[in-house]
Amino acid sequence: FLTMDIRNVAIIAHVDHGKTTLVDGMLKQTHTFRQNQAEMSQTTIMDQNDLEREKGITILAKNTAVMYKTTKINIIDTPGHADFSGEVERVINMADGAILVVDAAEGPLPQTQFVLQKALEQNLKIIVVVNKIDRKDARPKEVLRETEELFLRLACEDEHLNFSVLYAVGREGKAWKTYPSDMEKPGDLTPLFEEIVAFIPPPQTKPNEPFKMLVSQLDFDSYKGTYAIGKVTQGIIKEGQTVLQLKENEKVGTGKIQQIFTSLGLLRKEEPESQPGDIIAVTGLSNLDIGQTLVDPIDPVGYPVIKLGEPTLKIRVSANTSPFS
């Protein structure tokens, strides 16, 4: 069967460095939101939780997706606040690359180091976005150097130093591959989309092997019950198919998949079957838990034991040469 061209990208940053606003810009440019969704939020489209709107920060990791030309880009918007760092750990394993957003005035801060370290531990390809370059106190040259030094401190392999750099004004939906001489000119996020497709690798999957998926997130609604969310790393799953639920390679349950959903914008779209490498949500299973593996009964072998971050919801180089040098 034909498989879709997919990129799975996590958005990581210190709090208030503009990553959620950048995701909003990606949603708007690709027209993958309803107009009323943009209007109903005075802050950002992605922050739909009441507490997030009150605090103005992202607490819960969320999945969305946009279509750029023929490529589906799954975007995992992660919390930037240190209190919710466990949420970052639990979802970053679904990504194949990450966009590290750094404020052009503040530079890398403690949570920047934490999220970058987690991304490098997963060997993710990193696109650094130096954001808010329109700030009067922006110091992009120094911030890029500080970010390069952070990579040097955290890198465990030479490949970790091979990251890409872009510049952006996220709230205006603009990005540049090189530092712009005039940021007032019309522009958009096309350079970011192009870099994601070119620099972030597609998911490594085994499409012809029996289905396998690590449950990285759970969601719930009163109508459909609990959703198991994760990246399909092997095979496909179809509606009505039976799966085993494994935890640390021990069987903890069996169930039949009722519905399969993928993301498009902020909405879930029901599909008859999954695509290898895609991030999906499935319903119909009970006794679900973060870290379970859903597998085809004909190949009942789960993943090696992965220690995921504990739930933390308390209320619920060759680096690019600097253009300045």
C-alpha cells in the first residue's frame, strides 16, 4: 500500500519564547483551522485548556498536524514551563525531529537546556529558531553563539552538532533562512516548512511487519472514552482489529480497536486504517496506561522497557555559520 510522506516534529522551548505562537502561525498559513477557532482565543489557538488561557502558558502537550504541499507534518506542542517537564519526556519519543525556539533577547535559559537535552537523548534532528528578532533588545548574534555553546555542552555524539538555524518573528508568521536585512518586507513561514521537509527525517518504520505502537499520551471524552495516542512504528492497524496491551513485555489486556483518528489542524479525523509512522489516536481499549505497547497478537513482543517521565500535571558541529561573523 502507499504510505504518506510524514514528518513528526516536537516544538520545544523555555516558557514564553514563542513556540505556541509559532505553531499558530503554521496552522494559519496552511489554513488548517476554522476561522472561529482563531477568533475565540485571545492568546493562541493551541492553548484551549481553561487553565492555559488563564496562565498564558502551555501545560498539556498537544498534537496537531498540517499539510505542506504533499507532506503531512505532525506537530507536538510541548510545555515550556519547568513544572511540566515530565510531559515533555513522555511525548518527545513520538518525534523524529525538534524545533528549538529561542528568544532573540533572552537567549537559552534553564528550561531550554532541559528540553534540548531530552531531544538529544532521543537523537532528534534539531532546527533552532531564533525567535522575536524584532524586539528592540534583540541580540541575535550573541544568542546564536550562546545556543551553539549549549549544543557543545550537551552533545554526546558528533551528529548532535549538526543542527539548522532559522530566524523568525513568530507572532507575524515570518521566518528566514538567513538573518533578514529588512524584516518589514512581506514574508511567511515557508522557509520553516521547507527546512522541516528537507532537514527532519521521515519516521523509520517497518510497514510490512505486524502492528506496534507505544502509548505516549492518553486523552478522554465522555462520548468515546479513552484515547490511546502514539506513533505507529510498525505495520498498520484497522478498525475492528484485536490488539494485545503489553507493559514491560507482560500482557495486561486485550481489546478491539473501535475507531482510529489522525490529526488535521486541531481536529481529529476518523480513518479506516493507520499509516506507518503517523501519530494516531485509537479508542475501544480499557485499562490503558502510558508506556503500554499495543501489538498485533501474531507478534506479541513489545518494546524494550522505556522509562517515560512521570505525569507532572499538578493542577491537572557543524552548526550553521553565523551570518553575523
